Amino acid sequence: MANIKSAKKRILVTETRTARNKAIRSEVKTSIKKVEAAVAAKDKAAAQAALANATSVIESACSKGVYHKNNAARKVSRLSKLVNSVA
């Protein structure tokens, strides 16, 4: 355990940021699963609605620094490709 005051503060700040990032990543994963579930059910309208929501959540996570912009772009691209495959 840290003895220096600044080191103790860094530990607290890191825990706070880790919890925030974890919550945001969890939200992204949930939105992705909703898109995949809609595609699996072959429901094009629901898949497109879920994709719009997921894209928004992913871009938000990217702007907050949780995901790198290329990682976010890759996730959105893969989901878009998946939704477009629904006939």
C-alpha cells in the first residue's frame, strides 16, 4: 500500500476511472448484443434501430477515451455489415 499522499490519491482516482470505463464498456457490449440478437431473429427494422443506438453508444465511448477511434470504427463497421446482411 502506498504511503505518499499523492500516490494514495492516484490509487483512488484510478479506481474511479476504472469503474467508469468498465461501465461504459459494459454498455457498449450490451448494445452490440442487442444488434446481434435482432439480426439472429432476422428482424431488419429492429436491427437497424439497435444499430443506430449501438453506433451512438460506441461513438460516445470513443469520445470519452474508452476506445481508440479505430477500434470504435471497426466495431461500427462490423455491426453495419452484419445488419446489411439481413435480407
